[in-house]
Amino acid sequence: MLKQTMPQTVPAGTRAVWTAEHVAKIHVTDVPRIPVIGPADLQPGLPGLDIWDMWPLNLRDGSTAAIAGGVLWFALAAPIQPDPIMRHGFARIRLLLQRDRKWFDCGDAMPDGFAPGSRDWSGSAIYDFLTRDITLFFTAAGRRGEEKLTVEQRLFQTTGTLDLGAPLPVIRNWVTPREMFVSDDNIYMLVNHAEGLPGKLKAFRDPAYFRDPADGKNYVVFAASLKNSPHEANGAVGIARASDDTLAHWELLPPLLSADGINNELERPQLVYAKGIYYVVWSTQSHVFAEGLEAGPTGMYGMSAPSLFGDYTPLNGSGLVVANPAAEPLQAYSWCVLGDLSVTSFVDYWGMAGRTLAEHPDLVRRQFGGVPAPFFKIALNGNQAYLVTR
């Protein structure tokens, strides 16, 4: 257990706190493990591209939109690099169509030179069937035209019109992206750094849309870092609220969740509503837990509450929902929960059979998936979460 010599930072108004006591429970309970991914489970990839961090086109109520006989997905994509970690410096948002269990490449979601960053990072998207408008929320990493890539992170939204007249769907007539809101540089850290190391990177990214069924108000949650923390691991889940249904103006609110002193990166957070209960879920990796803490496995974690701003309780007592297999701890990452509680992710380093990348650098490229991972399903019941099936 972490020997905390400094208290956790919990900004006023925070509704959930992930503690060392919660994480310790992982190691005294049965860990729900996703099935091992084998060669037969790998979807055909996109020629010359790695893809990761996927999200579906949803309706405002959180259900997945049915488009062109299938589902439209957004994913980060980059030309295949010798070292897959380099992909983050080339990331663009790609549009994919999933139909009849097959994936079709619809090309870049936004035109060249359109987004305000030097590359695109994760977000979410909603659809209006009446107008055929798609609103895309995304992270602009760096700034367009910068000579040296930075890890600055800003949150933007833009709207385009879905065109179904071509053989594959395409989004046209994008409006100029608008920055949704900025960090207050007080509670939330302003992430304008020039550089950042893997696992040490600070967060103001991954906006995920949610409409509260209780009052119809619109929110986004996002991965954040706490400003006034004494800890190197200062991850949080931030939240902001739109003033009305136009989504033109957003108000930054106190964090929904603090993991200060526990974990550095609560990535791809999202809100899920099921059976009258609110769930906040996120992805994290074992190497971003705080030093001195017996780390949890790479997996999907979450908490539940009776209302959006209720007091949140860690799922399964620890927060862990599902983890990668013990034999393949790196096989998948970046989980996304759909409205029917099916879950997707991407294949990371699979088929390692106990080998490590440090000891076997020849596996760095060969065993990186860069394709959609097999879907599985979870069940949610109050403060309990279960792995149902693959």
C-alpha cells in the first residue's frame, strides 16, 4: 500500500475520490480478466495505418446511431512507424464504417489543414437524424504548423453534415472548430508543455459527451490533471456543462473524480447511465499508478452514484471493472462502453507470452496490433460490474 506522506488533493465540489485503500482491494479479490487475444481475433487492419482509441457516433441519449446499415466509428490513425509509440505524433481522426462484422475505411474525418492542432487526439461524437449534423468533440494536440511537436492539449468542437450519397459515408461542410473551454490553471492544470514522457504526461484531453436523463442538460467529461497537487501522480476526471442545447457555451465545473497521489492518467473517461444509476468509467495502465503503490492492472475502472453529482462508490469495491489477462497484460487498451454495455478497445501488444518489450525489442513492431480488439460485454448492477461475454 502507498505510504502517503502528503494528503490527497481533493478540490471543493469533487464528487469522487479514488484512494490507496480502494486500489489495495484489487489484490485481495478475484480480478475479472478479458479473454486472451489470439491471431484469429485480429481484425484486418487498414493498409499502412495503425488505428487506436475508437469511439462510435452516438445519439444524445447515449445510444449508438444506426448509419448506412451499420455503425460509424471515429478512431485515431497514423502511418505505421518502426516504433508504435511514435504514432501519437502523427495522429489524425479517421472515419470507419462497421457493417456485417466488417470494417470499411471512409478516410480522414476532417480535411487536411483544418484541425487547429498539429495532430488530433481522442474525443466523442453525436448525431442529429433530422439535420444529419455530426458534432465532433476532440483534443487538439500541439498547434498547426508548429516546427517541433509539443504536448499542449486543447478541447475543440466542430459540426459537419453526413453525406450518405457516396459509396461510403463522408462528412462534409465542417464549420471552423471552436475551443470549448480552457483550463482555469487553478484547479485544473493548463497543459501547454513542450514535452512529456510516456506515463508522465499531464492531461486536458479526451472530451466525452453525456446528456443527463434527469434534466436533459449537456455535459462533457475529460481526462485532467490537478494543478495544486504535491504528488507526481495527479490524475482526475474533469467535467463541464453546456449552457443550453446549442452547445455553444460551456462552464468548467469542479472535477468529478480525483485520483491524486494514486494515478497519473485517467484516460478516455466517459459517463454511462444504466438502470437509474450513473457510472463514470476510465482506462488506465499499470505503469501510471503512483510510485510506492501496489499498482492495479491495465484495465477499465469505474465508480457509480445515484445521481450525476452524487457521491460515487468504486465499482466492485476497488474501482476495477475488467483487466487484461495476467499472461498478456498489454494486449488491449482504451476501452469504450456503448449504450448496450458492449465494450470495444484496440489491440495493443498482444501474443507476448510473458516476454517484455525491454528484453525483446524485436517485438515492439511485430506484436503491436493497431486494429480493433474483440468486443465483449459487461453488466452493471448498482456498485457491481461483471464481465458477461466476449
